[in-house]
Amino acid sequence: MKFIAEGDLGQLAKRLIMLGFDCSYDGGMSLIDLFQAAALEERILLTRKPLAETMKIKIFRVTADDPNQQLAELAGIYPLFERAEPFSRCLVCNVRLEELKYSAAAEQEKDKRDGPEVPESVIERGLPLCYCPKCRRIYWHGSHIERMKTQLAKAGFEIRIEH
Ligand SMILES: [Zn+2]
């Protein structure tokens, strides 16, 4: 179950990626490009336009204006609740995150791995980390995840994270 979102559905795309779904989004893509990518990569096209489905492309038409309601609309048709893997993708690249193995002692002695720099506050708390293999951003279960959980809760998703 993969998606591609048209230009004005960026907030919906972001929420899908937060939930761990593969959702391709590039605000500048033309409708023809979107169709081609959807067909080639077998993605469900998310659009606000009343487009007819073709033999090759599945289309989901979004009607709500609010991105949380848009997500709820989509969850009414596709099994998003059942298949969500929250916070498993990079919000920028839509790439699956990998576990970042690091030792606090080595980080503090500036004996860096070949990888992204880990913020000191995170090292001190010994939090589990993930990183994006494409842009090398680091993700951890900090305040930004709490904010995302609040957003997703508004769309009806109750997220629990087990450490
Ligand atoms: Zn990334």
C-alpha cells in the first residue's frame, strides 16, 4: 500500500509518513507526472480533483480541507490503523529509518562514528536513536514525537510507543 499525493496535500502526505506509510510527495509535480509515477510505482494517487480511475491507477479523492479529516477519510477505505508503523520513516525523504548504534562514552570522547552527530542532551538520556540513510537526520523519541502524536490523535490515531 503506497501513496502519492498531489501538490496541495502536503500535510496529508506528512501524516501518512509519520504513520510509517510510503507516501511520495513533491509539491511541484504536474498531473501527468503524478499519473506516470503512480502507474510506474503502483501508488494510490491522492487528489482533490474528480478524476476517473484508469486500468492502471488507483485514485483516492480527498474531500475534507482539514488534513486530520483527510487522513480519517483515507482510513475509512484503507487499513491504515492496522498497518501503521509510526515514526519509522524520515519525514523529509520518505525513506525507512535505520537504527543508529552508538555508545554514549565514545560519543562524549568525540570519537565519532562515520555518521551523523548525536546531540549531547540525547546522549545523556541514553535514548534509542534512528537515522535516515539518505539525509542523515537523526530521530529520537523526544518532544517532536510527542507533537506528532498529538496531531495524529486529532485524526483518531492513538499511538503508543514501546521502548
Ligand atoms: Zn531523510
